[in-house]
Amino acid sequence: MRHFKWIDWNRQKVRDHGVSPEEVEQSFDRIVSTETRSDGSVRVLNELPSGKFLWVIWRYDEEEEIPDVFGESDDHPVFVITAFFP
């Protein structure tokens, strides 16, 4: 299961593009293409359940680890930088 790290900054940034954080999270269920960028971020083209496509630029948040019920998990949250409709 993916974990997302949302702060006021990235919530507002996606909303400025007419996208909700919920749409961003839903879109990760259907990844169409992936590209790792030179700065270490990842650009993905995702498809929403509605059939609309969504570009999302993100990186793993390595400052924080998500504990699981059995101890520490190695999974880092997804930190969304921006998202927008093509």
C-alpha cells in the first residue's frame, strides 16, 4: 500500500491545477508511463477511474519512515511535487 505525504504546500500546488489530492492518490492505481528525471524525481502519466489522464511529478520522502505494526517499514512515503491534466 502506498503512503502519501501531504503538506499545505503540495496540496495547494495540485489544487492550483484543478486536481484534488484524492485524485492524485487514485491515479496511482493505474500508471501508464514512468520517467525518472535528472533531479531524481519521477514523472508518471496515470489514468483516473473516470478515464481522464493525469501527470504527476513526485519523489520518495526519505526524511520519514512509516512504521508498520511489526516494527519499521522500509517504505518511504510518496511526496507529490505537482500534478496536472494534460
